[in-house]
Amino acid sequence: MREEEKKRSSQDSSFKRFMKKRWAFPAIYIASAAIILTGVLWYQTSDNATDTDSYDYEATDITGKKYDEPALEVNRAMENFVMPVKDPDSAVIQKQFYDYDGKAEEQEAALVFYNNTYHPNTGIDIATKDGETFDVLAALSGKVTKVEEDSLLGNVIEVEHDKGIVTQYQSVTEMNVKVGDQVEQGDVLAKAGESLFNEEAGVHVHFEIRKDGTPVNPLDFFNKPLSSLQELDTADKADAEENSGATEENDEAAPSEDKSSEESADEDAGNTDEDEGQTDDQVEEDTATESTDA
């Protein structure tokens, strides 16, 4: 018993000596705070893990889940329209775009004669100086929306670059793409060929740029970005083309009207001559009557 009491008394005295030291209470305080802080952090971490496990990853309000449409690449938006040939310096424009606001000489040179009728050229016809075939390249990155074999136009490839904005390649052979393909600027689409519609151009590619179905002059947009065409108001251009067509019809109708006017004038002159003839007859009759009375 005495040995146990001695041990207890020695332990009590050691604890009292420890508590009497100056750093004892601060050390106990810091240790307690550290234990409490560790417990709080552990609790928060375990709670967040539970919430993550129960998260609905199929929800449509998560960024990137609601809309699955492909985003337009920044580099693609900065691309400029280029001529659909590898070496523009060796290219020759066989026939220009028909501009309804252009000069009469330029408009006449931009007409395509087919089936005894003149047709305005809705694009440009590109060939090489040597008249040989060449690779037809994509003028701008986009999605292929049409690949058709057409004996009259010489086959057609259409690439969409933005809503309502397309480039069209006619008079091509050995087509390398199909509908749905994504093409990059400069990719080979086909080879230049010939068409029945414009046989005079020989081996060439007929290149068009259209916005909302209305053709625009490709030469106005080469080395310019897609945004320059997006800002263009093609409605006014379409109205101008319609008005131009109406003016041409009126000009054609004008000679008929002039002819009718001339015919009316001739009829009036004939009626005047008849009236003069009737007047002379009446004078002769009156003279004869006066002689009889005498």
C-alpha cells in the first residue's frame, strides 16, 4: 500500500510541477485548438464528398450539357475567303460575275450564251493559262451540304460556312468529298472540268458565293473575313435585280407602244384625208346645184 501511495504522490507532484511551468497552459491551448480545427475540416470534407456522389451528372442545367451544338472555332471565324486554286497567280477568270449595277460593256461580257438564250453569270469562271485541269480547293472551312452529279452544270459541290452563307463549286470532276464532311480551308474538293452550260470556258471551275440564296460577286470578298459577308444586306441587292429585270421588260415593251402610237397617228391622218375628200365632194355638189338653179 505504501509503495502505491508513493507512486501516486510522485505522479501528483510531477503533474503539479508541469502545470507550474509558464509554457504549460499555452501549449495545452494550442493543442486543443489544433484538435478542434482538424475535426471541423474533416467534417466539411466528408460532407462535400457525400454531395458529390449524389450529384446528377445527367442534368441539363450543367454547362455544356444543355446545348450540344458545336461551337464555331475562333480561327475559323478569322479566316478570309480565298480563290479556290492553289496558285492564284496562274489562274485566269474566263467570265466575270454579272453585276446589275455595272457598266453595259461589263454586263455584256458577263453573259453566258446557252440554248439560244443569254444568262447572267452568277459567279466567276476560273481556269488556268495552259487550259489544263487543276485541283479545286475549299475557299473557306465549312461543312459539305451538297454533292450532285449534273451533266448540264458539270457536277456541283456546296459547302456551308454559316447559316445562309455557302460557297458553290460547279463544273468539277473526281469529287473527293461527300455530304456531311467537314472540310478545312485549302482542302482538295475535286478537279476542274467542263460543263455543257458554258462550253466556251473549257476546263474551268464555276465558283459562287451566296448569302440567303442571293449570289454576290466573289471578287468583292476575296481576302475578306466571313463577317464582312454576314453584315451585307442582300435584300436590297435582290430588289435591285428585280427592278432591273422589270426595267428591261419595260424597255422591250416600249417599241410596241411606240408602234401602236405610230399606227394611231397613221389612222388619224387617214381619217383627215377622208374628211378633206368629203368636203371637196360637197363643194362640187353645191356648185352644180347653183348652176341648175340659174
